[in-house]
Amino acid sequence: MYQESQLQQMCVRYFRYKYPQYLIYAVPNGGLRNSLEAKRLKEEGVLAGVADLVVMLPQGKSLYIEMKIKGNKQTEHQKAFQQKAEALGYKYYVCYSFDQFKAIIEEELTTTDN
């Protein structure tokens, strides 16, 4: 079984190889920080619960993807971010596997092309 980090790395590598014309990037919200750095980052706009990945596709479409491995659930902050993103018209996915990630991207590109 993959760790979430390994799954995310695999998805990013695949996306960048297969779709170099589009953008995918990570939002490094996690990790341990001392209190001064955490305070500074929060003042700079770091927001608890932001999805792990942002995918930028044609026609102004952005996807937010939260990576999880089987058994892991969204935090309350992640659920709140999802609700806000979807209320603003953005697509948000919780992704549990490489195959699911590929299917999400292919489906979104198909609907973008139409």
C-alpha cells in the first residue's frame, strides 16, 4: 500500500509527463513548523484544509484534488475547504488511487474539450 506522499508523487509525475501543456502543483500546507514560521505563513495566506493538488486546465478550469490512501478521511478543515471551493463553482475530488486520478483527469479533459 502506498503512502499518500508516494501516491501524490506518482500522480504528479504521470500528469507532467502526459500533459506538459497544463499545470499541476502542490500546496504544501502540512508539516511541522515552529510557532514563528507558522504565524508568518498564516499571515501570508496559508489556509488549513487546502487540497493537496491544484490542476489547471484549459478554459479557466481548475481542479482541487485531495490525496488519500484507503482508510484515511478528510479533516474538518478539508471538508470546509471543499464546501467553499464547490460553492464557488470549482471541482473538488478526494482521490484514493492512481487509477482514480487518471480517470478524473481524463473525464475533466473530455468535458473541457466539449
